[in-house]
Amino acid sequence: MTDASGASRPGRQPRQRRERGAQESLTSIALVLEAIMFFFPMLVVFGKHTLPAGWAFGGGIGAMIVLALASRLTGTRAGVWFGWLLQAAILATGFIEPFMFVVGLVFLALWMFCFVKGGQLDRQNAARRAAAED
């Protein structure tokens, strides 16, 4: 850490950032995009009076918060499973607004791509690091 003059304070080491894998990063990005996307179905459900305003906005904002928080958990096995559960929940919103079946399928495809491709990239990077150490 540095003080106001820019000099390092003795006794404090800079905090090391944990290295994130490609799968963790990509699935996290997918969940954040879903959180942002959820703003629009919330407005549609409110505008079509499918649900009362409190339920539409409460559910929409709640879903956005849960998706955003879940994006921070993708580095754990439980966090990835929670992400899969959220994909199913987004698909289930199609029972409230039928077009969400289409949107849910598109985001499920994105999630699957990020999960699979991220895993491939992580394995390739691990093999490269192992080869570089030899």
C-alpha cells in the first residue's frame, strides 16, 4: 500500500489477486448479461399487466440481484451448479411471459457455450503452463 506521498508503507504487502480461469470468467459474464437483460422482461410483464406492479418489479429486481450475486460465485463448484439452476429458472419465466422461453433458450445456449469453451481454454492453458515448466 502507499501513503499520500506515494511511498510504500512498511509492513504491508500488496494483496495478490486470485487468478481466474476462463470458465469462471465466461460464466460470470453470462450471468451479468442475464442480470442486465432481466430489466426488459420486467418492463414487459409490467406493461402487459401480466403481474401486479409490485410482483413484476420485485421479481425482476430480485432476479437481477440474484443473477449479479451469482456471477461472483462461479469460481466454486456450488456456484456453477447454482448458475445451472438459474438457467432453468430463467426458462421457467416463460410460463409468465411466453417469449421468455426463446430468451431463456438463447441464454442457456450462451451459458453452455461459456461453460464448455471456458473448460477447454482452462485445460489448454494448464497444459501450456505444464509444458513451460518442463
